[in-house]
Amino acid sequence: MKLPETFDALIEEANTLDLYKKLILQLNKDFLYANIDLDFDVDILPSSLKLLLHETVYRLIQEKFTEYLNLLYIIDVPEHAVKALNGDDIVALSAQVSFLILKREWQKVWFRNSYS
């Protein structure tokens, strides 16, 4: 499996395979496991998803760092990928982490769909 390199490519692939709603459901499930009060509507527009996820990750980094780390652990975002990011600009960092979260969730949905 080759992971998409951009948010738009990820969303396009999810829509092409008719897995966008499953991606949203997977996000909701993992956010619930992490005890973070965020529930995306299954009909959320991709642009709204990107914005809301980015804002949430930014808020977690700024205000609830332990919950942020717990979320990354639950979603199973690769630690080396997070460590490779530049943390000088929190806004840019939270956008990059949001994409890492989406990529990992996309992997889960894609594998489940392909091998079940």
C-alpha cells in the first residue's frame, strides 16, 4: 500500500474507494477511545474535517498535551514520523500531525476493507 502524500490525495482515494464515511467513523472511534470530546458528522465536508481536526490537534498541543500524546498512542501514529517534524511553529506542527493522524486512520480503514 502506498500512502497518499497530501490531504487532497487521501480524500480523493477515500472517495474513489467509497471509504470516506468509514474513515470518519474510524476517527470518531479512536477519538472516543482517547476520551476526547470530538464527534465528526459522517457527512462532514473534507475541508471542514481538515479544519476541525487541525484546530483540535492545535488545542490539544497547547492545552492538553497528555491527552494529545494519548491520542497519538491510541491511533498508533508512528513516533519516528512525529519526531521528524519541526516543532518551531505550533500551527504548522498541528497541521502536519493532523495529516499523520488521517494517514494512519486511512491505513486502518484501507486494510480492513482490503482484507476482510
